[in-house]
Amino acid sequence: AGAPTAASPGREIQEEELRRFASRVASLLQGPELGPEAVDCLQRLHLTVAATKYPRRLDGKFVELLQTVLCSSKCPEQVQVLCAAILREMSPCNDLILSCDQIQDTKLLSLVSSILLAQGNKKGEVAAVGQRIVKVLERRLPEGQSARYILPVLSNVISLSPESLTEEQVNVVSKKMADWLRYASTQQGVAQPSGGFFSSPRTKQPGPVTEVDGAIATDFFTVLSVGQYHTQDQWLNVQAFSMLRSWLLCCGDKGLKTPKSDDRSGMDKSVMSTVSTLPTSSRLLPPKERLREKAFEYCQRLVEQSHRRPLKKDDADLQKACLIEAVTIMDIICKQDSSYVHRAASFLKVLHGRICGDATYARALLPIAQFFLNHSKVAAVDSDAIYRHLLTDIPAQLFHNASLAFEFVQFCKANSQLFTETSSVFRQSFPNLFKFLAWNSPPLISEFVDFLPSLLDAGTAIEIFHLLLDLPCLTAALDVQLRSAALPTSEKAASDPAVPPSTCLEAFRHPLYRSMFQHLLRAKSTSEDAPERLIPLRQLLGSLASSPRVVQCAETVPVLLELFFKVVAEFADGPLINQLVVLLLQRSDQLCEIPAFKDDVYRVLSSQLVVLCKLHPALIVELSTEILEFSGAVSNIQNKEAIFTHVVWAVGEYLSVCYDRRCTVEQVLRFFEALEAVLFEVTQLRPLPTTPGYPPRAISVLMATLTKLAARSQDLIPRVSMFLSKMRTFVQSPAVTSVYQEEDLEEILIRATELLNLLKMPSVAQVVFTPPVASTRFQREVNDSLPCALRMVTRLLEPTPGFMPG
Amino acid sequence: SRQVASQCRLLQSSSARPLSPQLPQLPDDPIPLQDAPGGLFQLPPGDPFPERVTVAWLSVVAIALALVCDPQENLSLAEITLRRLAPRLLHSLHLLGPGADVLLRPEVADGLLDRLLPHGEMLFLNQHFLQAVDREL
């Protein structure tokens, strides 16, 4: 009665039901035998506890019972595991009386530790567990017990809280680890007879362990040693190596709590450095140093073993992982004791030479490069070739390897200061890095958001701007490159230059398009700046616009563009801002042909244009030619409405002698006439039946800007007033009402009327439209500030019913 | 898990793989899944873990598994560990079969994790050690 079934997984269970169920479980647990019914109930109870977000209140006595059952010697393993699982689900739990102090059995100790470590360390549980584990490890374990189950607990303890162990305890464990790593048995283990698997006990002597390729092992046991059955110390060897990195990081260095060890540390180091080239009798070494020595040898052996061709192909993956781990650990050892650096450097240089041509080892190149970045000064090794190979060859060849891409970008982030040095090979190779993003956009976009600022400065800004806008084209180009590489050689001949290519694949081999592809797929930064030469290629790559990968990439660009401008705004000077604005206007015609992409990019570019104008208002005057050309083209209203509107607004806002002394009356007139012509074409010319109508916002902004300009150059006022008064005719004409929305036309008319009224009071208009020295929050948005001011004035002039305040 | 699901969907859509509607028959032996889609991504601090973490994920038919790692852990080993856990979990828990059995057998999952990922520690197990683990289970 009241037991939760699988169909209603306990979420709706009431407190009362739970209590009844718990008491049922309690009575089962206290019974003579813990059979299937008990197991079943515990399983359901676990589900109940696990399925709720709020801590389930189980009776304190019941919780105690669970703990007692868990620790009792006659409890079957399945029940133990279930009790532990329930107790863990309830963590942190105040009713916990568990303590690991008296527990001898290592398996139970492991279970209990898992519960204690989940309590949030409010009562120093982590340290208590750590102490107990070390105590158990210190002594010889009783027969049948293995340290195998408690080593991982120790690893957990030190990563949660390294100071749980004293210096003494660290030394004890370090000593044992060195032994486990170096002196595990090199004979295979024997089958355990308990399983009943073998009808007769084996009398054959187990042979020696082998390497992964089957050869008999002639050196000490490692994780890459192979045996049919394993001895306990071989298991410990595996576990010791598995926790080695974390152990060395947390406990390998000097500088734990006790200050008295520091006096001797200086002396130890100097002793070490004078004898570092001779094989030291390692028994003389203190435990940490001895562990480093053994660990170093272990890593060297692993590196050698990782070149063997494994009989079981799945061991190949492990070999690579071991290689990476070994190099990383060697790096850590060298950081802790620089006397290892020379040995490591020459060793790793040889390793690099061996694997740099093999794509399956590519991920290992990263920790090798990191090692040399960390230690090449000490090693006095020229590692430039290593960095160059890593940065120029690897991204170009292996951009499609998602795991490598991820780790590569992490490597760049970790070493981001290198990318700020102008002449470094790191900085030069940034175009290559974007290939990772272009191909693997979803996992890497947030990484690039972190990393991009390191790449941006006055020297790279323009190139990166183009790169970002062309990112989806890069994705498409990489796709073409991959497919082209997969073609049989017979189809790879260069195509006839006279015949234009019909597909992207053909274009890849076409002499005219070849250099365009090469530019897009370049590995090095270049100062050459001619984006318009990519126009034919962009058009051709448009055929891949619906490819999912290209679309995913395109979605990342607006985010990166916003970030780009945010960072650039912090350091850009006038000339750079001008350059960007000019390019912005130019590139608005030269974007990858993906519809949603273009709209998003326009949206970002237009709002960023405003930001740039605010930073450097004089650009309106300095770039008057380009801006006149852009704002005078009626086609821009339809194709790039957002950019057009913001450009026109910027003209209205910033074309003033207040922002730039060089703004002459002639300048204002030039802009005025250009915009007037556009507005005329848009509103006064008889529209063709096919004309879809122009964006109302553009019309509004044109009117507003013309008014602003007239307010500054007052002899223009009659012209504008006449124009504005004609707007009534415009909005009422039948050709227009059929094409535009009624609300839009109303809005246009209201705006025109407001502006007209304003111009009736020229001195007021001037005040309203003169840019204030300190811009208030009213002048922020394109259309928001103006209506506010206009409505205020209109209310003063014509308090008609339509404009009641409020 | 939401993040893993969206990463998985994005990866699958980018590679344009057709998703087979039927559930395939599982072979009896645990097999490593070399071609199953998977990947790596990072989660910033606070969302939802207090520290920055890296997530390795693997998708097998309709199930996704995620392994949350500290940034300095060995990601190659994480991917290997996932590829070993996946078929064994699928097999032991009959994850592709009908019924909510998996929720009622936490000790099975715990047992597997205890051997292959004890206390969250990834192990460098070669194939023979892995076979020994399978024998113990």
C-alpha cells in the first residue's frame, strides 16, 4: 500500500505515504534476511528520493538504520550499494552518523567515503576521509583486501581539498606511489579460482607481461603493459598513474603547510642540480623527489610504448591518450624541478620529430608545444619550428577534427598573450585559427568569444573584420577543399580557363578562381586588402548557402561582429574608425549570399555605425564623399534598409559645425540636396505598379534629417516646409494606400506635421536640433528622441484633440 | 543535459546524417562505438557548475551521455571513457528497451561507474584490463 510504482515515479508521493513506505522498508531491513523484496523496496525508495528537487525528509532513525545496514558485515553487496546510493541522494544530510574511522574493509571504506565526500565538507569530512585512507595505506593490508578501491578516493580528496593531508602523509603516499609505478610485477597474474570459471585449477605458470604489439616486455610494468590476468600491484600501477597528474599538481610541489621544510628545500635543489646528469641512487631521495624521478621514467617509457603497433586496435586510442598524459606530466615535473628540463627537452624534440607527420598523433602536439613554451628558455632550445608547424600546418589539414579543434583553441586561450606579439608566428597565423570555428561552430563559438579580444588590435582589426564577414564563405570553401581532396586524381586536373566553372568543385581547380580560394583559405595574415576580388567566389559559394554547416557558421557571425566592434571601440583612433566605416559601407554590397545572414549582419553593422559616429562624429564630414554616395542611392533603401536608415540619421545628427569646424554651408547643402532627391524619388514620383513600397522608417528618417539640416541652414527651411506639406498628398494617393499599411502612413503624416510645425518656429527648431555638448539620454535612439521633442513642441503650437498630453 | 542535447542536434544536422527511425539490435558483446557522434564543449563558471568545466559527450542512438571534466583533465581519456561506458550501460540497463527499468536499478549503473570511473577518476585501462573489469562485473 502506498508504494510508488514505476509508472508514477514518486514525484507526487505525499509525506505520509513516504513515511509509511519508509517504515515498511525499515522493517524489511531489520528482518533476518535481506532478499529480493528488500532490494525492490530500496530501489523504489532511491527513485523517490532522487526524483524530487527538495530534500526529502526521511526520519532520522531511518537514516541511521540505513547507515547501520550499510556497514553491517552480513549485508549483501547489492543492498550496500543501494543504501549508499540513497544516502548520497540525500546529501547533505544532517542525520549522518557515518564515520570511516573503524572501517577495515576497503570496499566498504570506498562506499562510505563516497557518502561522506558528498556532504559538502561542513564538518571536515574530506580531511577525515583523507586521514583514514592514508592510515589504511600506511599499514600492510589484511589478506583479501586491496588498496585498489581506496586510491581513487584519495585522488578525490586531494582535488577537493589538498590541505587535508599533512606533509608527512603526502610523503607516505608519494613513496608508495613511486613503488607502485616502478616496481609492479612483470609477470602476468593468475585467474581467480572463486568464479568457478575454470573446472580445474591452472597449474601452468603465468608468463611475463607483453607490450601491446605482443613483444615480451623487457622493462617495468605500465598501463600499456598487457597480461591476461593481473596482480594487485599491477592494478595499483594503473591507478597510481591515473591519479598521478592530479597528485603532482596538488601535492607534488614544496610549499605545503609546514614552514620548516622550506629551510632545507634550497639546499636540496642545489644538491640535485649538481648531480642531475648522473643516475642518482633514488633511495637517497626524499619521497617527492623520488616520485618525480620514477614518474619521469614512467612517462619516458610510455612515450616509447606509444609507438608500437597494437594488436588490438582499440589500444591505439589509449596509446595516444597515454602519450598526451605523459608529456603533460613531464611538463609538470619540469615546472616543479627545473633540473629535468634538459632531459625532457631533448627527449620531446625527438618525439616531436617522430609524430609531427602523423595526423593520428596531432592532439599530442599541443602538450609538446606547451612544454616548449614553458621551458624553452631554460632548455635553450629553438622551438620555433615546432610552433610554426603547429600553427600553419595543423589547422589547415585537420580543422575538421572537432576534438582537436576544441583543444587547439583551448591552447590558444591559455597562451593568449603570445598572440598579442606582432611579429610572432602565433599572431601571424590567426586566419588559420578561424578555420576551426568555421567548421565546428556550435562548440567553438563561446571559446572564440573569449579568445577574439586577444587577437584584435589596430594592426589586425581590418583583416579580422573582413574575415568575420566572410566566415560562412570560409566554411563553404573548406567544404569544397575537402571534397576536392577526396576526388580521384584523374578528376583533379586544372580546368579550362576559358570556360567558366559551373560548380564550386570545378571552380576549385579553375585558374581564375584558384587564387581567390587560396586567399580565403590562407594560413597567414596578410596586409593585402582587396575584398572585392572575392566577389565572384562569394557568388559561386552561394550555392552552398543552405548547407547546415554553413548556416551554423553564419549564425555565429553577428555575435562575433558585435564583440569585434565592442573591443575595437576601446582602442580605435579617428583614422581607423574612418577606415572601418568606409569598409562597412563597401562590404554591405559584398556579403555571402545567405538571406538571414545578410539581415543579421546589416542589423549589427547599422547599430555599430551609430557607435562609431558617436566615438568620432567628425567622420561624417571626413567621409562625406562615401556617405553622400551611399545615402544618395535609392536602391540602398530597399536592399540595406537598416544601414541606410542609420546613415541618414547619423547625417542629421552629426553634420554640424558643432562636431566639426570644417562643416561648411556648402557641405550641408550638398547633403541636403542628395537626400531631398532621394525622398523625392521615394514619395513624389509616380510609383510603378510593381514598386513594393519603401520602408516607412526610411521615409521618416529622411524627413527628420532634412528638417534638422534646414534648422541649421535656415534658408533651406522653405524648401523642406513645402516638401513636408506635400506629404499629405503622398499618403492619400491611391497608388500609395494600396501598397503601404494604414498605420505606417498615419505615422508618416503625423511626423511630417510635427516637423512642419517645428519649422514654423525656426529658433526653437534650432535649439531642439542643435546637438548638446553633453548628450542626454533623450538623444540616444534613432527615432525615439525626436518624437519626444517634437510632440512637446507641437503640443505648444497646436493643442488639438489628437495630441492630448498623457 | 540541455546543452548536450542542443550540441548533439547541431552536430547531427551539420553532418547531415539521416536518423534511422528503428532501434537497431544490440550485439551481445560490448562494442566500442567509434563512429557515434560526440564532441567537446565548455560551460562557463556558474552555469550550472560553480567552476568552469569541459563536457565530453557521446550520442548513441537515442541516448546521450555526458562526462563533466575539470579543465585540466585529459580529454582524450574522457572520450575513451565515454565510449567504453556507453555500450556497457546500454547493455546492462537495457536502455533501449521499453519500460522505465533503468530508473529502478541504480546499483547497476553505480556498479559500472564504480569500476570504470571510480569516484569520478578516469582510468588508463588497456583492452586487457578492460576485459578484466568486464569479468568482474
